[in-house]
Amino acid sequence: MSQLESETTNQFHQAIGAIRSTLERVRGCTAEERQQLQTDVQQLNAMYDKITQGRVEIVIFGEISTGKSALINALIGRDVASVDVQGGWTKEVWGTTWEGAGHRIHGIENSELVLVDTPGINEVGGVGRAELAEVTARKADLILFVVDSDINEVEYSSLVQLAAVNKPIILVLNKKDLYSPSELDLLRRQLQERVAGLVPTEQFVAVAAHPRQVEYVIERPDGSSQSEWRRPPADVIELKTRILEVLEREGLGLIALNAAMYAADKSDRIATVRVQMRKKNADRVIWGMAATKALVVALTPVPVIDVVSGLAIDATTIVTLSRIYGLNFSMAQSRELAKGIAKAAGVFALGELTNWGASLFKGLTATLGTALTIIPQGAAAGFSSYIIGRAAQHYFEHGGSWGPQSPKQVVKDILATTDRDSVMNHLKDEIRSKLNWNRHAGKK
């Protein structure tokens, strides 16, 4: 085995490992996150099967009536796809094994080539067509982009999107039998100029997948003649040769690179879903617990107990957030983190002076001052819980650390970017709504 073959084989096994690692990341997600990633897991498993079985997918894109289905029939050598003169019959992605291609990927004994047809890129009413094309292209090992004339704006735009996926592309000019040699030469040069930078010049091939009928004159033994209209054999040998050249040169490497890129894309997708879902759940917990603390502190008539109850709620908030981020803090750990955040922020910044002042006022007035302190004390306590929750969220997002910043700087940044009045008004509204609900509930 040459050094190049050895390196390619290593890349192949690394790609398999990358898919396994990505699937393992999903297993580390919460049940809710796994549910959200269900389709991605199915696609990763399909890619794992694809690479381990050595299945090379050659995906065909093009507008309606450019002859994509006819091209599949011509390459395979028999009719496996319907050829409709009106075009647009292909409504979904489908594939067929290219039996008789005479090619096996080096290093994979039972490898196979699969030709994949896709709906026309310009099909009217094609909901989700762009998304379908992107998903299919990302699974592809080799792309055939079929045109039947000079490339138009829709085709060019689609080709740009496909090129961004970083897969080898062969530009296929079909229906070459419709052009004279001089017309074909001119069209070839025009196409090569249009796609320069997207498709290499050597990756341009002209074919006649379903040639138009030609009149043949048949000479009879008696000297008479008879004319018949016949369809000439498909002319796709140059394309078949080019495909097999690419696969012979890069086959195992293409599969490995494709699988590695696919695993990287899915890994990014998993990370994004986890961040989004965890943030959504964390936001819900932070707001909910802030409102709870606001009410409990405000409505607790006994001084000091109101503040202590609030501290317990802060610890409970951190316990809940830690579970969202998979760290599972104990109440003791959560109390220490809450104290650390409060210390980093300072009692004035968190509004704790208002909270303690209101508690003291309750004590001095023998709890008679509760009615006067409900809303200001509750809102101040809720605001401190909100900031502590945001700081804890940052801590857990960084895997149980403050990252490159100090706790004090993190809290300072949170305070600087938080609209204090908006948060306080929201919490005051929560308190008022609960007070009104309680009044109504008490009516006979």
C-alpha cells in the first residue's frame, strides 16, 4: 500500500470515528434535546451505513426537462426512470444502484454506486425545494449538474449554492444532438466562461442521453429504398468515463471527506440545538423563579425570614439551571455559587439594600408595614434573583466556569446589558396580578 493510499485509508477510518463521536454527543443530550434531534440522528445513522458499506452517491441536479431521468437510464443502460416529455415528473429524491458501472472503491470490497435523481430546481410550487436540494447535496459524494442550453439565472444561482457545499461537480450539457458542431463549440465556451470558478474546465461534458429520432434510409436488395425514423443509441460514454476517472482517483477519499464534513455539520447542528433549547428552558426558569422570589419575599410578613426564604429560592434556581446544563449541583453548592455571585455584584447593584430595608421596616412596625413594602421589596428581591440566575446561566454555559472573565466582570456585564426598569416593571406586574387574583379568590 502506497503512502497516499495509507493516508486515505486513515482518513476513511477517522471519518467513521467522527460520525460515531457525533452520535455519542446526541446520547449525552437530554430527552427533550434528543427528541428535537431525532431526524438528525436518523440522518447520521444513514450516513454511517453509507460510509461503512462503501455506497457512493452521485446526485443529479437540473431544471425540469433537461433530461436528468433520461441520463440515469442512459448511464445504467436500461429504463429505470420514467421519461416524460412534459417534464417535472420527479417529485421527490430517489436513487437506484448503478449496476454494470464496473467500478469498486479501493479498500471496500462490496462498494456500490448509486445514481440519485432530484426534483427540478425550477419546479413550480416546490415547497421546501431549496432545503431538499441542500440536504441531498450534503449527502452526495459527486454532483452532476445538467443543463441543455446556455445556463440561466436560476441554474446559475443553484450552481453557486451547490458549489458552496464543497463537493466535486461535473457540468453536463445534455441534448448535444440538437446543436451543430460549431454551435456546440460556441455553447461549450459560453458555459465554461459562465461557470468559471465554480466548475473546473475539465469537468465539463456534453452528452445525448435521449437523442432525437433520425431518419434512416434503408436500401433493399431489389434496389428500392425505405425510410425509417429511429432513435440513435445514447451517447454518454464520455460522462461515464469522467465519473469513473474521478472515483478511481479520489473514490475512498471522497467518501471519507464527505462523511467527515457531514459529521462536522451535524455536530454544529447538535451544539446549536442544545444551546437554543437550554437557553429557552433557562430563560423560563430564571423568569419564573424571579417572580416566585418576588412574591414569597413580599408576602412573608416575618422580618429576616422573608430574606432567608429568598436566598433559598436563589439556590433552588441554580440547582434547576445546573440540571438543564447537565451539571447537577447540590443545594450546598448552589448556595455557595449564589453567595459568590451576590458578593461579586454587590448588594447595591442587586437591589438587596431595598430588600433588607423593607425587611427591617416590617420588623420595626411589627409586620404592619408589609402592605407598604409588598411591591418595592418584592420587585427588588425578584431583580436580584434575575441577575443571579443570569450569572449562573453564564457559569453553566461555560461548563461550570466563568470562562476568561472574572465573576465580578461577568456580573458587571450582565447588569450593564439588563434593562433594570423593564425587569422591575415586569416583576411588579406579576406581584399585582397575583394580589388581584388572591383578592378575587377570597370573595364569597
